[in-house]
Amino acid sequence: MHDYSKMWQTALVEIETAVSQANFSTWFKETRIIREEEGVVYLGVPNSFTQEWLVKKFHNSILRILRQANEQVRALEYVIEKESGSKSDSSRNKKPAMMPTMAMPLQDFYINKEDNLNPRYTFENFVVGPFNELAHAASQTVLKGPGQTYNPLLVYGGPGRGKTHLIQAIGNQIKVAFPNKKVFYLTSERFGSEFLSALQEGKAQAFKEKYRKYDVVIMDDVQFFSSKEKFQEEFFHLFNTFKDTGRQLIFSSDKHPNVIPGLEERVRSRFNAGMSVDIPEPDQESRMAIVRTKCAIHNITLSPELMEFLASTIKDNIREIEGVVNIVACQTQLKNRELNINEIKNILKNNTRPKKMMSVKEVVKIVSDFYNIDEESIYNKTRRKEIVRPRQMVMYLLREDFGISFPSIGEKLGGRDHTTVIHSYEKVKTELKNDTILAQEVTELRSMI
């Protein structure tokens, strides 16, 4: 492997088609392959921000593309080059220097192969706020005696709210506090894939024994088991084994197990036998704390007004907040000054998901499917009990989340008087204060919308 420039240019062509233009320009513009030694490709990057972002977001994709170009490639390392190291051709042959700002050893970026945990997911860098303090408290209870209290522990909530960080932080902390306990992390999709392969290869018993050797199993995204009976059956047996032997199970899901469709009742009851805790949308105070913490990590200064603007604009996804702060940090370093409000707005425009616009009909369909009723019944004049609550929920969501006027809601839902809509809205709003099941339903519906 000698023509590094050609190989990397070929790789960049494929990468450019897979990411946004803003991401490509920001993170790949000043990268190059420095050398290759015994199957390890060393990729030169301009600074620690770029290194961290590529490792976190694009590592697997880059490695896959390089392997397609040369099957001898087995690993990928990142080296921070000094600016002077990339300005002249004569310096290309020199060994790149490591920047003193690189605080974390390179190996700390990589997943531990024995337990599959990411060492960077710790409680030290987990921001606790009003929105996730209950989930954090539950995790601390588990740490006092794995397998004794809150077994299983299930953390649920929408995407980008820190579920994976939290459950892996529990695993990393258990390794420190209980060195003799064997911990393993995986996704439910990987569990199902491995189980299927084991069945096809006649190695089902070996599969069972693999997971039963651990003291703590941490599994992400258990909603994947929805309507997959074979996977649920094997999962059920694993669950019983762990429960009976006092070993800890920790899960995450995008919704409460009671509203995961296609989940067998026996599996649902196993989840409910433990502790299920929600991580809702982060509040403004928590979002400010996250922005402040990430800025401190990157050693950049933003005015209180700019931090408040970021926290107010990105409301439901911690991952997006972190990503935007990473880009702000990179741009701040490159420009060697604090960014202004227009530059921040431009970054947000190019690197956050646009808010999804949804029609009344789409909201009605989501609510109808959730309650397993015919969506036409929402528009009809029927007062059947099983229809009234879903209809009230539609009215509440249209008003609360989309700001549609009461008369307009009434008109779109079968020509109802606006006073009827107001009554329904107020009824749901009042009951939410004391009805935990109703509150849970609203949370799940919002995650679907």
C-alpha cells in the first residue's frame, strides 16, 4: 500500500456522498493518510476536535471503506499533525508530532473487546439535571449491589437523551467497584443476530453458555424484540437464568415496555418486575448545563447569550447539542475567536435535523394506531369510552405541541364546537398531574410524533 493519496481521495469520494456538505467540509477537509504499518492505517488530522469527531461518528465507515480498497487493512489510528507538518511537501515524510492538547490516550477511544463497553461513557462526564435525575438515582442504587435492587433496570426515552451513556456508565463503574464481576454490553439487534446465526449453524447451546457466563448483561434498544417471537423466547430464558441466580440485567428502550407492540405478556411482566425509569426531554436548565460542560471540555468560551441560544434551539436531543458544540469548538479554534450569533445560526441550520411538520391527519393516525382503534372513529360523533380518550389526546397534542387554535382543531376533527375542544384539552391537562399512566401515554405518543 503505497499510493496513500490516491486511496484516500477514492475513500473521500464515497464519504462525501454519505454525509452533509457541511460535515464533509468541517471534518474531512484537512485529513490525509500518513502511513501504513502492518495493516494499520495512520490518518493525519488537524486537531483534537476533528480526531474526536471522526472517531465518534465516522470511524466504522472510514475503516470499512479502506478495507474495501485494500483487504490488508485491519485497523485505523488517528494522529494529530502540527499545522507546519502539512504545509510543504518536504514535511510529508516526517513523522507527525502529537499535539500537547491531546489529553486522552488514543486507545481510550476504542471499545473494550472483552466487555464491549466504551470507556468514555462514565458518570464523570454524564451531566445530571432535573430531566434525568431519577434515572441517575436508579443507576446509583444498582451500583450499591448489582442483582439485588432494581433488577432489571430499564431506562427508556426518545433518541439522543443519554440512555446508552448512562447504562454503559453503570457497566464501567461496576468493573471498578466489583472487579470480579464479568460485564458485557450489546444491542438487542446483535443478540438476535447472534442467536439466529447460532441456530443456523447448530450452535444454540454455545450461544446460551456465552451469555450465562456474565454477572451483568447490559442490552440496548430492547424494542427491537417487538413481534420477534423466537428472539423473545431466548431472551425470556436468559432473563430467568439471571433473575434466579441474582445477576444484574440492565436495558434501554425507546418506550416503556407496556407500550412496545408485539411484546409477549410474559416478557413484558419480566420487565415490569424491575424498575422502568423515563428520561424525558431535557429542560432548559439541563440543556444549559450540557452546553456549559461541553464548552469546558473543549476549553472554549461562549457568552451566556450564545449558550442560552444553543440550549433554547436544540430542545429534545442531547446528541445534537454535543455535535453542535463540537463544531462550534472546531470553528472557534480555526478562526481563533468567539463565533457570533449568525455563525452559530448557520452551524445549527446545517447540522441539526429540521423540525418535522405534521398534518392533523398524521397525528390522528399515530394516536389511533397507538390505541388500536379505527382512525375514522376520531372524526365521528360517537361517545364510546374507548374512542373518547384517544380523541381527547389528539386534541391535547394538537393544541399543546403544535399550537393549533381551538376552533381550527374542532373544524378539522369533524366540525366540533371549539368549547368541546377546550374542555377536552383542559381535562387531559388536569389529569396529567395525577394520572401516571396517562402521562406515560403522552410521552410515548410524543416520541412517535
